[in-house]
Amino acid sequence: MPEGVDHRVRNILAALRGHLELAHESATSDRADPDDLLEDLSNALDALGRLESRLGVQVDTGSRPGPVPPDLAQGSDPA
């Protein structure tokens, strides 16, 4: 990674990678446990949220689980 990358970002990325690797292992195991897979994926999503927060960005997943903000509902471009 470039030297300018904050050590906290590196730690979060390491945690995210670890959770995703565990989830992959859980999903491909002969003894796959849905609860373990769900926990690993939940932890990965938490790590991703921390990374987004640390970087000050929000990844648009294309889904809107909550109410649409008024500026978007009116069709205005927030950018």
C-alpha cells in the first residue's frame, strides 16, 4: 500500500479480508454452518462500514432500504 495510507485503514482492510476469507471457507466447507457464514459476512459488512466511515465515503449499493432523501426524490443530482 502507498505510504500515505493511514494505519487504521490498513487494519480495517486486514479485518475485512480476514472476515471474507472466513466466510469463503465457511461457504465452501463440507460442514458448512449457515450461522458461521452469516456471522462472518456480518463482520465483513461491519468492517466495510468502518472503512467507508474512515475514508469519508459511502458506497452506493443501488438499494435504498430507507426513505429516499427529498433531494433524490425530486430528481435532483446530489453531486
